[in-house]
Amino acid sequence: MVGEDPLMDSKTMKCPYCGNEMELGLVQSHHEIAWLKGDTKHAFAIAAAHKDAIVLSPLNIKNMITGCAVRAFLCRSCKKVIIDYSDES
């Protein structure tokens, strides 16, 4: 949940890589958003099917219409995206 990390509570954040201002936005998909260990793409990308997977935004009844989304900060300078996956809102 947002509230425990003051950096993620605001609408801006300093990039930890270059120090420039980051923009708050969403990473959005029509499918579940998950982090899967390693750098190999998986044909069956449902997180429950993979050991050590982290679900960032689950696909559920509510998300079937609006899509899955997770808050993220974007740095246009160094092309980094930061996602705080403790944000379950």
C-alpha cells in the first residue's frame, strides 16, 4: 500500500540512477502484470505457473474490464521505470 515509502507517496520522485525528476504513471495491460525470474520469455506467462514469480497486478473480475495496472515512476533521461510492488491499490 502506498503510505509507507515517502518517495512513492508523492507524484514526483528523484531518479536513483541519474538524479533527474521522474514522472508518476501506470504500466497497464489487458493481462496480469507479473515479474518472472530470469531473462527468458515464457509462452505461458501466468505467474502462478512459475516459481518465484511476483504478481504486480492480478487479473480479476474488476480488472477484466479496466485492465491491469501498477503505479510506476518513469525517468525519461535514463529510460528507467521503478515499480513499488508493495502498492496493492
